[in-house]
Amino acid sequence: MTPSTLKSTIERQIPIREMVYLYLRDEILRGRIKPTSRIVEAEIAKQIGTSRTPVREAFHLLEKEGFLEAIQRVGYRVKSIDWDELVEICEIRVINETLAAQWAIDRIQDDEIQAMAQNLASAEAEIRGGNPRSFVQRDAEFHEILVRAGGSKRLFDFCELLRRHMLRYRIEGLVQEKAALRALGEHHRILKCIKTKDKNGVALALREHLEMVKSSIHDSAFKDTKNEEDETPT
């Protein structure tokens, strides 16, 4: 979303605070606003073409969700990326997405299974067609369908927030064809467990998948970091 499209969206009477929040969150997740960058209320308001009040409200919401941190007498800056935080997020994702997947086994509809299968087919075609970078979006879509099929909006919202936080770490490891195909294979395994109603199997498949994602992030974003205690329990 660009400032100009944001302005046109505001003109369609969508709440300004929400649109400013979504715009800034998107800029952070896409890496256009870098970790530790200071963001200034007046500058953002001028860039977007709105008053400072909705920008201030958006800052507060982004702080509450963990994307920004308030600095006394300075304002706000984008939170830095931290390996220990990532390990924590990944472990929480394992627990919550496992719960969602096990609920999905009892509730999933045929059209949702078909959507997951179509997602996998599209992802493979794109990867083998020379566009492994598209897998980051396909991965997001797959997990979204899976968690939504669990039937709990509260759990869905929480899982989506955790997944967005992981995107801050720029999963460059997944844009390589080999890594993307490996992750795709893990998605196939997850879907097979859903189809066969294997709750223990889907728990193991999700853990191993997210451990692989964590490892890819470590290799791309924390190459020089020594982490002797970076393994989560299995």
C-alpha cells in the first residue's frame, strides 16, 4: 500500500486510524521501515495527508502489538529483531497452530481441504517456474486456511499476529528453491494428516515445519549469532 492508495482508501470512509495502522504495519513487515528506525508522528501525518491524531492512535496500536516501542522524549521506533524473541514466538505458534489444526480435523469442510490442495499446487507451479519468492505468500495463505478451519476467531487472530511477527524477520531462507520445496513438502504432510484425521501426526508435522522455518530465519537473519541454546523442546 502506497501513500497515494492510502489516501484514496481514506476517502472511501474507512476508519483513518485503521488504514494508517495497516499502512505502517505493511511497511514494517515488508522491511521498508527497518528495525530500530525512528518514526515521527508529524512526518507520517504529512506523508499520508492526514492529521496527527489517527497516526498517534495507530502508533499506540502498533506498540500494543509489539511492532513499535516508545522511547522517552524521542517518540517511537520499530522494535529490533531478537533471536530469543523469535524462538519464543515459534514455540507459541507450534502450540496454538497445533490446537487449531486438531480442531480443524473435527470441523474442516471439503471446500477448505480443496483450497489447501489448490494452494499447494499453485505454490509448486510457481516455485518450479522460477518464482520461489512467491512461496512466502503461499505459506501465509496455507496457514491462514488451516487455522481458520479450526473454527475459533480468537485463536485465528492470535495465530495471525504471531505469524506477522515472524515475517518481521524476513524469511529469506524460504525464497530459495530448495528451502521452499522442502517447506512445501511439509505442507503436503500437514494436509495429509488433516485428511486422515491424524491429530498426533499433525502436531508433529507442524512442529517440524516451524522448526525448519526457524532454522531458515536463523541462517538468513542471524548468521553471526552464536546460540548454543536455540533448540526448542521436541
